[in-house]
Amino acid sequence: MKPELYDMLFTQAMAERSKAMLTLNLLSEHPAGIGDHSTKDFYSNAEEALAMLVDADDKIEALQKYFKFKSKSVI
């Protein structure tokens, strides 16, 4: 894999991880900012954010395991 492709994929996975962490933080630490969500919406949003986090971590792990490039991005 070309380093440029690796870096793009790695950076995208890191952004997905950051987005998931931010969502989980907002849901747990700032629930007043969520608005008029039902409990079902809240749980669904939390589950979606967790799935996004797991998916991003899996992508990062796979890139690091199968490809030996070091990303220019900071972990």
C-alpha cells in the first residue's frame, strides 16, 4: 500500500474515532445539549456512537497490523 493511501485511511479512522468519542462525551456529560430526544433516541445514539468507536479502533488496528507505514498523523 502506498504511504499516501495508508495516511488517508489512518487519518479518516482517527477522525471517526474522535467523532465517536465526542458524541459519547456529549451524551454522557452534557445531556441538556441533546434537545428533545426520547430515552429510546438517547440509547440508540449511544449505541451508534459506541459502534462507530469500535469500528474506528478496528480500522486503526488493522492498518497498523497489516501495513508497516507510520502515519504522519498523531495518535
